[in-house]
Amino acid sequence: TAVDVEGAYEGLAAAGYHYGPVFQGLRAAWRRGGELFAEVVLPEQAHADARRFGIHPALLDAAMHASLFTAGEPGAGRPATVLPFVWNQVSLHATGASVLRVRLTRPAAESLTLDIADDTGTPVLSVGSVVGRPVSAEQLAATGGESLFRIGWTPLAATPAGGELLLGDWTGRDEDVVPDVFVLSCRTPDTDLLPAVRAVSGDVLTAVRSWLADDRYDGTKLVVVTRDAVTPDGDLDLAQAPVWGLVRAAQAENPGRLFLVDADTTDLSGPITALVTAGEPEAAVRSGEILVPRLTRTPVEPAAAGFAAEGTVLVTGGTGGL
């Protein structure tokens, strides 16, 4: 049985689903018992992007629109909007489609099974189940201004008491002594910036490789100490800043073994012991206080819209050229 989809997106907007032009791809729908069939088309302005994806996001989203449109009005007390939350048993069979034929069934009240082919009948995608989660308009509005984050430096919480750690200077190490923690301090040479960057990063790379390659140090940790490579305050040392990116790559390959400390002092035995005990991979030490990076919310300030009536204004594109 054919389902009338004229005005589908106006109806969906009234129910809380607001789709832009590229996402309005539902063209036809049919129902057969508990099965729902739909034809969805990627708008022409998005065809050039279709080959960039396994399946274009707008086309995949539109493949589920028939289930929303034919679900009827939300029941009393039930949120109007249900968002895809968990995807199971997803298999991509072909890429680059711009027209899809979709078969949808509901194995449970809040889940869908999708079998998707292109307009020639070639399988494109199968989804064992996609589970929806109801979301109220109030919940969506509440997150509008809370999605921006930045790195903030916060004091390290109290760490569990641990035993004393034997620290050793990597540069002046004694080959007969294996400490718990090696400390590698970076120093910026008195040269131009580019040679200084190469020198500092090269020294750290050589040291990290040597430390990792020596079987005697398999049970040790390495703390790389910089100065002004990160900026909880003050200026940035551009020669030492790249060290943090370099060591982070090594940390990803050797979790729990390398640590980064940016310090304004050389008295670091206490902070290093605290960081290693706490398992904090990065920290800054300022005036004796240990600071660790954490995501913090960034308030969104309303943009001041306006047009300066005075002064010179450059208008481009208004007449087809500059």
C-alpha cells in the first residue's frame, strides 16, 4: 500500500525533526503488513560528495525517515524526538549510491532493521538493528550552549601514598644503576628557532628510542621535562613545544611508561613522584603546584551582529567579481 509522503518534512518538523535541504531525501514509501519500504534520493547538489563516503550521511539518515513519518503522532507523555543511539550488525556492501531502496522492519518498539539496495537492486547496506533513544525538546535545548570545550589546567587532586621512587638523570646515567624513573630534561640551545627546534626534538627522539630499545629499562619509566612548552600561564617556548607532540606519540605506543612535565623549577622529585604514582601522563608545575590538563566547558557568548555605518567597507561578489 502506497503511503502519501507529500508534506512529510513539514510534519516531521512539527514533531521536532528539522532537516535541511540535503537531508530531505524521502521520495516515496509503501507499507506491507509490518514491513515498510521507501525510496530515498540524494539531492543533486550533494552528488559530488557521494563517492567520498561508504554511504552518504544524508542518504543514510533519509533511509530511516519513512519510519518517523509513518509512526503517527507521539503518544501522551512521550518525547516527540527519537534519535539513533546504538547500531548493531552493520555491513556495507557497496559505495557511491545516490538512490536507495529501503526495507524497514521493527524487531522491537524502539529499534529498526534496515536492508538497503540501490536503484538497480544491488545490496548497499544492511543493519541488524538500530536502537533509538527518546529525547525531549528540553534536553536538546539544554545542550545547545554546553558543547564547546577547551583544555584547562586544574590542581592535581590528592594522590594515594606510595613508596619512594628512585629517580635517575637520563643524560648523566650510571650504566650500573637502574632507577625506577629516568628524568630527561630538555634544554633550548642559543640558536635561531628552526635549528633549536630540530636540536631539542632530535635529542628527545634519540633518548626515547635508546631508552625503549634497552631491555634493562623495561621496568622503568621516563619523565620528559620541558620549560614553557605549554602555557597554563606565561609565554611559549616554540623550540620545546614540539616535544609534547613527539612524546605523546610515544605514549600512545607505550601506555603508562612515559610522562610529560612542564616546570618552572628544577626541584621536581616530589611532583614527579606524585605524577607517576597517580598515573597522570601530563602535568605542569607552577610555583610548586601540580596542574593537570582537563576538559572544561567554554561559555558561548552571543555574537554581536551589526554593521558599521562609518568607515570603509569592502563588498565582494555582489556584482560577480571583486
